[in-house]
Amino acid sequence: MKQGSTHTTPQEGTGLCPEPPHKDPAGQSFSSGFADIKVIRNGRTVAVPGPGGAAREAAFLPPPDIFPGFRCDEAYLPVLIGAGSGVAAVELAARLESTFGTSFTLAVVDKEYDIMERSRVKERLARYAGIVWIEEADAATGIRALTRLQTERDGRPFYPLLNPLYLRLDRDYYTQIHQACAAGARVDFWRNARSARFSSPETRILLLSSKYFLMGEILSACKRLGVPHNFLQVPEGEFGKNEFVEQFLTAVVEFKPDFVFTINHLGVDREGILTDLLEKLRLPLASWFVDNPHLILSLFSRLANPWITVFTWDADNLSTLGELGFEHVYYMPLGTDTERFRLPRKARRRTLKGLPAAWDGRLSFVGNSMVHKVFRRNERIGFTGPLLDRYREVAAGFARSDERSVRVFLERGYPELVPCFEALPGIAEQLGYETSITWEATRVYRLSCVRAVLPFRPLIAGDDGWFEELAEGGWHYHHELSYYDDLPHFYPLAAINFNSTSKQMKGAVNQRVFDVPATGSFLLTDYREQMERLFEPGKEIICYRSPEEAEALAREYLARPGARRSVAAAARRRILHEHGYDHRLRTLMDMMRAVYG
């Protein structure tokens, strides 16, 4: 810093550069009469630099005694957002060279290729090897490139210099870039955010909050256990948009979490901005997958990161997640909120609206028919030809198969369809096809299970697609029930709660396996291999292995109320002892401390 100058942050620095003429390294002078570069944007002609010429374009730069008067290149990473006609870029390069020689670093973010070509700004600055040009058309990708550069430069906070003329060219893009850079300038988090993790017995968690139903349960568990926590609402869209990057980094500095928690990778952007930040901050992230992780992670360009630990509700995913590059992968099944799903205080059958008066309360089933979901998915993807003609056949085979992956199932059972699958336009369409097959397989399987218990005139609570699956009469219908408001009171109303698991999980158990017994109610469910890790079959849980066995077991246990009560009570004791979300949160915290403490 020069003697007597004031150390000013990038947001505080203001002032004008000396009046032109300016001379660039190639020897060309630019005066206020320099000819404009005119381009068309959104149907409007925009002149660069416009009225005021070179003086106007360079006016946003802070005075030379401020930039780089306090040795900016050592304390900050300067970023020019918008090279314009080159006047400001040349001025910045000249200033940095006079202070640091030609070894300085300067990032220039500019996607206006036509302007750069006509201004020849890159040619005029070609001799400076430390200038990094970021020309990504997508703001999130540009921010990711800046983050990578920042990592290479020891995490120095950005010193953003926004050319205001560029807000006329693409306000949303350049505002996003500036906001992301400004976050590191206002909060010197790189020096403060790398606090020691797990340095005290108390674990602090930053929750990336979303609308996913399980996040509410984790938040409640934090409160019950007295776990210090903070949460950020994940916005719609990518991680790098708007102020979310800044909010995240500010929360890290102020709250000082031991780790970040999310569900199904929500909040983790596909381009890797968050994962880059985690690595720089040395901040672990725990991501708990409670849906098929491969249908989610296939859209991500970068996965492997030592600061990410993955938990999966399905033990079958452990090996394949490791193959994707995750170093730390653990099995953590679903559970239940034992404060919400609990013994009923009194019978509430008639307080639930819409219950058929003729239903005898013997057997109920809660579930989606999958009819509309499959139709909408197929319509959205729009696949045609053999993939469309044979998708029901493929799905029925997948439902019967033990194979977990649709892609592998095609390769082994329908190799003639593999070229059609690989010819789909992109990975999103391929994932859409895999999802459609999984949902159709679930529809076929679920329908066969429900038909097996039709002799008991069940109550089916779900979507109206069931009317397309089953002939009217012989069963009762109730519209879809609210998970939070209705199901805790609904389960105790039936002698048998019937369960049929989705085909996206061929070895794991679903939520109902925990929720129903937690209310003291009896569950009849389909067998899953991982069930034996959680309950003792025959004593704490009753399972059928085929639709035919489902009918026989339903008939048997409807005739044995004492046995139903005994099994339900034993399952509830196990849940209270091992399978509440408080238990899951303690397990997760212990594992994160073991890995990163």
C-alpha cells in the first residue's frame, strides 16, 4: 500500500481514471472520439463504449492509488467483468504490470464474442500470460471457472470490477457473475471459513433445506437432540444463481458448521461449484440418498470429491456409488418420526373425511397406481419406435427380474433395444426412459399385489388411476392422503396395512415399513433382503414373497388379532429403540466425525 493511501474494499473503491488519451501496449491511442462498436442485443442496437467514449468506459475503475495501490494482486484476485472496447482492460493490465511486472493474474469474464473480435482486445493483451479469459455462455459455468481459478490462487477473494455497459448487453448473466465474485470480497471467508471441524464434542450442522419431506424430520430431530443447526433454503435452479453462493459462504463464516447436510444431492449443482467450494473450505458434506442415486447423479459432470460423504437408504447401491468415485459411502436406511407416528390417543376413524361407510376396516392399502405418472413421463420424453412399442414388455420383465439397473437389464435381456436406447438425444432422455421402465414395472407389480387382496374388499387410498386398473365394486376408494396430517391417524384404522414396494428398490424397504408399526399398527409387506437387517421376520414383521402368499397371509392374520397385536408391538419396540430419525441423525453425525474429525 502506498504511504497515506486508504485500504478500500472493491465495493468501496470509486473514482475516475486520468482522462484519455490512453495508449495500449500495441501503441494505439484511444481518445474520447474513438469509434463505437455497435452490436444488436434483444432487437436493440447497443454502442460500446457509447457516449463519452474511452473516458466513459474506464470511469468505473478505482483510482490508481487504490487499485492496485494496496498490492491487489497479492491480497485479492482481480476480475474484470466485461472487456468492452479494450480501454479498461488495457488500463488494468498496464497498472498491474507497473506494480507486479508481467507475472500478475487478471481474470476477464466476457462472452460477447463479436465485440471481442472487433476490438481485438485479446490480441492487444496477448503478451500477458497471467490474463485468464472466461468466455462461458452460461453464468453458472463461468462462476465454476472462476472458482477453479480461485482455488489455484490459494483461495484469494475476488476483486470484481464490473463494466456497467455490460448490464445493457446481458443484465442477468453479468449480475450473477458480479454477485458471486462480490461474495468473496465482502466476506473474507477464505481466512475465516476454514475453521477446525469437529473441534468440540458438540456437532454443528448446516442444512441445505428443501421441500423434500424428510428435511422436516431431520430439522425436528436436530431440535429434539439439541444439535446446533442452521439452514439455507435451496432456490429453484442452479447453485450459482443469484445470492445463494454468497448466503452459503456467509453462513459458513458466521455459523462455522462441522458439516453440511442435504438429501438426494439437492443444492449440489451439476457443474461442481459447490463441490469446489467444499474442497477449498475443507468443509465436509453429507448427502443422504433416499431415492435411486444413479437416476440423480448421472446428470452430474463431477462427482468424486473427498469432502463428500454419501449415505444411501439402499445397501445395493454401496458398490456402484464407490465405482462412481465416492471415497466415503455408507448404508443408512429410512426411519420414522416417532413423535408424529405414535400410538393413537383415541380412535379417529370417522374424523377422517371421505372414509367409505361400508369399509369394514379389515385391510387398507396406501399407494399411487403409477398410471398417470407413467403416461406423463412417456409423453414428456416422447420416445418412439421399438422403445415405445415394447416398453410394457420390458417393464414387466424388469419387474420379475432381480436386476437393479434398467440399463444392465436391457443389455442382458433385450440387446436389440440397446442401440435404440443409446440413440436417444442425451443422458436426460436415457434417464427418462429408465425412470419410465421403473415406474411401469412398479405399476405392474403393485397391481398384481393389490389384486391378490381384493377378496378382502380393501380400502385403496391413492390417485384416481386405480379406477383404470380395477373394475368398480369389490374395493373401496379414498383420495390421496396427506403424509403429515392424515397417515398417522389412518394407519390404526385398519386391521392390516398392506404394503407393496416400488421397483426402484429391489432390496431396500420403504417408509411405510417404519411408519405403520410406529403407530402400533399391523403391517403386511413384501419381502426385501435388507429387511432382515432391521427386523426379525415372523416376530417383528410379516412378509409375503408372492401375490399368492399375500392373500394367504392376509387371510391368516385377519383371523388372528392377538398375533397382529404381538407383531405390531414387537416392531414398535424395535423402532423406538433403533429406527427413529433421532437414531439416524446420531449415526450420521458419528460417521461424519469418524471420517473428518
